[in-house]
Amino acid sequence: MSEEKMTENTDEDLQENMENTDVDVDLSEDSELLEKNEELSKQLDSANDKYLRLCAEYDNYRKRTAKEKTETYGNATAKCVGDILPVLDSFERAIDAECTDESFKNGMQMIYNQFIEALKKIGVEEMKALGEEFDPNIHNAIKQEENESFGENTVCEVFQKGYMLGDRVIRHAVVAVAN
């Protein structure tokens, strides 16, 4: 019970002290606090601006590196396929050559078909050239011919097939163009 009295007395004492105390408001302290508040607000805005710029820079970096990674993969694939294409040309010449052994020729044709399917799986496609309009972006013209069966500026003969990986030319088609 004595503790309750002490608590009551202490609360009463505090209230009396607060009532008896004159509070003087110093306006100079308020203006200093306002200035300090404004300064801290400016620093916070500056830090937020730096943070947002850093986030945007990081996002751009992430996108740029992802794009470079994709391009690097495409370039490596195109180079590898470009190095293999002469082997494909040799297979085509071997299949077109005369052969008395029919089982050998069928075996070569099966290997060739397997090779073509493997290239298709990675996205390599043969360009259509014969009968198409000449396009210097995908065709390499080495000869012009007078040929009435084809229209003007049309590919009339293909000397070497061209190949594309997606929209990228791996090897231009070597062609003759009709006048």
C-alpha cells in the first residue's frame, strides 16, 4: 500500500511541477530545426535520386549482358555451322555422283538426311534461291546470263547453296542471274 501512495504522490508532483513551470518558446530554435529538417530532406532526396539512378543503371547492365550473351551464342553457332557447310557440300556431291553399289548410296543418303535434320534442330535452313528474285543481301551473283525462261533479275542457276541461322546469313548463295 505504501507503494501506491508513492506512485500517486509522484504523479501529483509531476503535474504540479508542469503547471508551475513556464514554457518559453524560443523561435530561433524552431527556425534552426526547420533549416536542419530542410537540409536533411534535401540529402534524402539526393540519396533517393542516386539510388534510383543506380537501379536503372544496373537494370540496363543486366539487359545489355543478356543481349550480348545471346549474340555471342548466335555468333559461335553461325561460325561452327559455317565451318561444317563444306562437309555438307561434299556429301551432296557424293550423293549426286554415279555409284554402282546401291546400298552404299542409300547409306550416304541416310547420313546426309541425318546431317540436315541436325542442322534444322539448331535452326539452320537452306535459302531458296532458284527462281527467286535476286537479293544482294542473301545472294552472291558471280554471273549474268541471257535466259528467256527466267524473268529479269531472277536467279537462274545456283552454284553453291546458301544457309541462314534464324535471320542471320551464314553463307550467301552463289548464283547466276538472268538479264
